Amino acid sequence: MLVVISRTYEEMSRAAGQLVRDRLLQKPNLVLGLATGSTPIGLYQELIRMHREEGLDFSWVTTFNLDEYLGLGPDHPQGYSFFMRENFFKHVNIDPGNIHIPNGLVEPAQIDEYCARYEDEIKNAGGIDLQILGIGRDGHIGFNEPGSSLGSRTRVKTLTAETIQDNARFFERGEEVPCYSITMGVGTVMEAEEIVLLASGQSKAEAICAAIEGGVTAQVTASVIQLHRRVTVFLDDEAASLLKRKDYYNFAAAAERKFEDLRGGRRQ
Ligand code: GLP
């Protein structure tokens, strides 16, 4: 695992953007797993900038989003389809036919079948090459709340009170935050070839410390990345503030940059 600590959110987003661009240049038909939340917005802005200024091409890219609120349709302003369209898709040349986001309006009786189909679609696309993740304050990835099986697949998951409260900021006053979601499972995420996890701000410091330096546990589903063979964690100073081995991560990241040219790729 490589832990890259940047001074600011903007610097962190640029560093993550460079990794995504490198992978996209290596494989133009990249299959990207995408996350929502405020954290990856800077990364999406950086990719949009690269598309506009450098001609970064998304026309062969396929995307799979991690999750969606159950009950919110593709045009609901707080839904993740809307979020992705506004913050990323409509600004780049991605083929709308290659975009996959769980449908929050699926009929309850069809959900199991629907979730199995989402997994099949990922497999049929050749699997996810690069999965982008944020992290919840309780250490969740996607909507895999504490206690989610580390082998879980795409399914319905009930949100914790903390997550509902955290996400209430995106909803109108008085508008109810959904308490169910459809989310890729932890096991689904772990099958990606490569994972990038982003975290910014003091409110994520504890979750990051538990995920990176704590034990692997279903109580902090992000901790499962410790078992993955190819992970880069991008943090700003505040999110990294509780890490005990911060000095080593900085030393290793600097050494890694020196080796990169020689090796022609990232060491894990
Ligand atoms: C939601 C999403 C997660 C995201 C988390 C953190 O719960 N399902 O994928 O990582 O929010 O969001 P933010 O980046 O806004 O803190």
C-alpha cells in the first residue's frame, strides 16, 4: 500500500488525477469504479481539466458506480446519478451507454436479481481496473457500513444513523435522507485490479487511522484494503494527522517517485 500525503485537498486531488490519467493512457478502455461524496469532486475536476486542456479521452472508458440510495431516481437532485452527471459525466466525452449506476427505483421484489445483474455487468466488462473510494466517518466504503461482510456482494444495505446524519447536509431541510442503499459489496470492491482511496479533512482522521493502521475488521470496512495487492491512499494533512507512521509514508512516497521512472510503473 502506498500512502501519499499532500498538504492540501487541491494537491491531493491533483495527485490522484495523475494516477487515473496514467492508467487511462496505459489502457484507453479502462473500467473505472467510481465514488460519490464531496471528497472525489476535486479529482473529477482535475480529470475534467485534463480532458479539456490535454485531450484526455474517456470515449472508451466504462464506469460502474459504487452505490445509490434506494428510492431515489436518476433525476433526483440528491441521487448519485444526478451527482455523477453534474460533477463529472456531462463534462467529459464518456459514452452514456458505458455508464453504470445502481438504479435506486428498482422494485423491491426485483432487487436481488437486479444486484446479481449488476455484478454480472461488472464481470462482462472484464472487471474493474481501477476503483476509486472515499471513506465514511465510520470507516465505510461505498455504503458498506460497520458489520458488512468482508466478502459481501452488491446488495441492499441499511445506513447507520451517523451516515444518515452526515449525508443530511446534501438534502433540503425537512427532506428525509433515505435509510437504505444499493451498494457494491466489500468483496466486489476487492476484486478490482487496483484501488485508490481518498480522504480529506480532520473528520476523517480517525477512520483513516483505523483503516490503515488498525486491524482488518468488518467494523471498519475500509480496513479490507490492507488485504489488496495494489492500493494507493491519497490523503491531505488533516486526514493523515493521526497516523503513527506518517514519516515513513512520506519517506516511502518520495522514494517511490524516484523509482517510478526507472521502473516505468508503480511499485506496491
Ligand atoms: C457516502 C458514500 C461513500 C462516501 C462517503 C463519504 O456514504 N456512499 O462512497 O465515501 O459518503 O462522503 P464524503 O466524501 O462527502 O465525506
